[in-house]
Amino acid sequence: MQFLCRLFVFITFAIALFNTPTSLHATTPSCFSQTGYCVDNALQSFWQRNGGVAVFGYPIQAASTQMIDGIPVFAQYFERARLEISYDANGKQNIQLGRIGAELYGKVDYQGASSTSDCLFFAQTNQSVCGAFRNQYIRFGIESNSKRGFQIDESIALFGLPISAPQPVVLADGAYTTQWFERARFLQKSDASASASIALIGVDRLAQSTPPSTTAESTITVLSFSGSGTAVSAPFKLPSGEVNLTISPKSDATIQLIDARGRVHTLFNAVTLLNTTPSIYNDTSGDWYLNVQNTTRDWAVTLTSPPTNQALAFQFGGVGTVDSDVFAFDKTQFGLYSVHHSGTGYFVMQMRCNGKTTTLVSMLGRGDATAVMQEVPGLCRWVIKGNGEFIIYRLKSL
């Protein structure tokens, strides 16, 4: 009888254990100090599964909606690629690589090299991929089946078709042979025994599509906008970091910034600034909009940015309830931190250092907040409790 009682208790405990609700933690984004950017949550699984840094390189831009071939596409640049998200007629999400090799090279050379036993021949462009370039080409691909190794269609999905014959080129560090593909460019030191590498054409393409920045000697006016009643501004570009908001005259309006991913940042409500320092970290490269609501008065709004304004490196981001890895925190990381939360419930942002937990931000719903962090140096971790996407940045050092 005693045995049966113990067995009943054990079974009851096991059932309770397996039915206990657990919080689902989203994968922490892959963030890199080398460039200060993270792989976007929507792209991270694809990026990791298909080669990560070795194939795509580090992220060099935050994901945003960009105009590509006249169509708005949500995309992110990496050192060697541009990853794009599209949707089919049924609303299914697809991730693909942008044709940045073709965009940079600008044409297809149909006078291809002759095919040999050491080559792959592509009739579509009349080009062959041989030797070290062939070895690099078949080494990687976009996995689409469970077969061992990459099939040729999987390599095409990653690199695209060859669009040029091998040709000599002299770069800053010496002479190379290069060959262009729709989505890549291969390089080989001018030595037949050298292996091939994948060129950083994502860097080249992003630089080509990004207008040169200018440095002003005084405060930069980002936007001047005036009107009467409710209005939305024309699209404009917002720099990173602190934004100074001026309202004339004092208004009863609600003033918001809407970023390129549709997130709403409320800067002003009636006569109260919601952030003592209205700082916005611009993690998108797309257009922003200023939205004025809930007023019938005449108003004028000016957004300005100091010329020395620089947002510092990305710190931490994720979705839901997340504990970060332990990291060393020192005085160089003291500063003003900003968080954007997109969830609907409570969001709590804490730092746990040397066994002590400090609550830096506690808020309800989506929005932005800032906090000064000046913990005792030591081993720390972020402790986040929430139900939506969050992004934390260091805006200023102390």
C-alpha cells in the first residue's frame, strides 16, 4: 500500500511537471561588436542555417524597408550579401538573396569560357565556373532538401548564375583573378594554388546606395513642420542619437515619430515630454514620419540634432522574456540607455550585477524609455521580462 501511495505521488508530480506553463524565449539576436549591428530576428534562422558569418559576413546595416527595383522590400545588408523578405499570393514569407552582383557588374557577358572536365557550365549565361571558383561555388548553398551536401540548384540559390568570365583585377593588396555572379563575386590571388574567397560586395553595394554624410558646425535641423490640427509630415531621414523637439506655441497636441518599421515613438503628449531626453536610436535606414494628433490649434514643430551626436554601439535585443549571457561591465559602459518595446503587456528591464538586481525601466505596453546605468563594475547580465520585441541601445557615455 505504501508503494502504491508513493507511485501515485510520483505520477501526480510528473503530470504537473509536464503541464507547467513555460515561457517561450525567442532566440537572442546575433550581434557583433565588429560592426555594431545585429542580424534581424526575422532573418536570423536563415542566416545561421545557411552559413552565417562565413558565407554572408557580418551585418553592416539594420534591417529596413528599402526600394529595390521600384518595389518596397524589407531587407538587410551584410558584408557579402543582401537578405530580402518577400511574400507570395498566400501571404507566405520567403527569404531570398538580392542580386547585388548583377547590380554592381551591370551586365551579363555571354562570351563565356570553354567548359572542361574541371568546370561547371551554365548554358543560361554561357559561362563556366572552374578550378578554385568551382570548389567555392559547390561548397555552399541554400539548403532545400535533406540530401547530404549541396546540390547545384542550392548553390545557384545562394550565389546565382555566373555573369562574367574570370578576369584579372588589381586590388589594394595585390593582383587577383575575379569572377562575378548574380549574387556574389569570387576572388583568387594570382596563384593557381590559392583558394577562392567571397568578396565583400555587400559593403560595396551599400556604399553605392548610401548618400555621403556631411558634418555641420552647428545644430542640424532634421525637420521643420507646421500646420493646424491633425497632420502627418512628408517622409524624412532621421539621424541616430538624441533628437531635440521644439514646439511653438505650447500645444495640446500628441506628437509621434513613426519609423520605417511602423513602430510609433511618442515624444510629446499635451505639455509633457515623455522622455526627459527625447532620444531616438535610428535602427532603420528607411523614411520616418512625424505625426501630430489630438489638436485643433496652429502649431510648429522642429526636430534638431547636435552635430556631434553619435549613438554608441548596440547593446542587447530580443523578443519576450530573456536573460542575456554574462558579460563584463566596466566604467566605459556607464551611460544613458534607451529601450524600445513593441509588446502589449508590462516590460521590465533590469541589470543583475554581482548578485544585485537593479530595475532600470518598468513600463506598460509599447513605447520608448531611457535610463541612466552606472552599476558597480563586475559581471552582469540583462534581465528582461516582457511579451514583445525589445531593443536596447547606449545613447551616451558618462
